[in-house]
Amino acid sequence: MSSENVERALQSDAPLTAAVHQRDVAKEAADTQGWNAAAVAGRSVTVNRPRAELYAFWRDFRNLAAFMENVESVTSRDEGTAHWVVRAPAGQTVEWDSVITEDVPAQVIAWESVEGADIKNSGRIEFRDAAPGRGAVVTAIIVYEPPGGDFGKLIAKLFQKEPKIQARRELRRFKQLMETGEISTSQAPDAAPRG
């Protein structure tokens, strides 16, 4: 993934420009990985905590299930590999093993799935200082081969399990967890108020 294209794809305010850059990043990733197609999910969030603390929490992969709604578990197998179990649409689960491809304490964690993954993917989480007194900016970039191509992406969107939708939610949940120690839950619109 060209970091220049990724940055443009994540930072553009113009939806059409962002979509074009994301398409370019996805095509580059598919070509590099030898996949049929690729899709990109990327978001950034500012978290009012030191980046070393955020990195340490994220680096212990067991913690990911605490804020990622569809992650059932991430189990470290050894220092550089992990096994992921993730809920998918229609009550299914998908699993894969990943290997860390880059790990710079308090700065970046990158990984990619290994051969035989239910969903081929790679990702990168970057941690950089925000403005003084504002904590750190956490940027998550996930590139994946959509199972079932465009039809699979449509089904995932219908079930709200598409990575682009999830990335936004999960970074918000991560921010809440790190800043307050809990993730807020909202009442269903038709639920009776609690007294």
C-alpha cells in the first residue's frame, strides 16, 4: 500500500476524491497480494491518552474483542502470530491466522493474514501525537479481499458487518473505552425509559 495514496484516501474531505484514492489503494493492494479484488477501510480518531498506552493496549490482541463488536476472540499463538475468530453475516464465523509484519512500539502495528484465511486481509494501526494536551491520533487501515466479490460486500453491508462501517464504530468504541474505561450503550428507540 502506497502510504501517499492511503493518506490521501483517508484525509480527503471530498467524497468523490476519497473514493478514487481508496479505489487506487485497493487496486494496488490486490495487485501486490495477488488477490482478485480488494477493499479498503480506514479511519482516524483522536484519543485523549498517551500513544504508548494506546499502543500497549492494542498490541495485546486479546483486548481487541473488548471494543470490536464482531471479534469473538484473538489468540496470540507466539510472539508474531495470532488466530482471529470473527462473526460474519447470517450467524456465521470466519477465522484466520495473521502474522505481524511491522511492530514499532508506540508507533505502528501491521499484520497480514497467512495462507488459508477465510478472509484475506492486511492492516496497519498507526499512533502519533495529537496537538499538545490532546493525546494521540490512532489511524486504522484495513485492506481485505471481499468474500463473494461485490455480492459479498452487499450482503455484509445489509448486515452492518462490512469493514468500512465497522471501522468507524470500533474506533469510536476504542476511544470511549480508553478515555472512560467503558463503552456507552444507547437505549433502543422503543425501549421504556429507566426510572
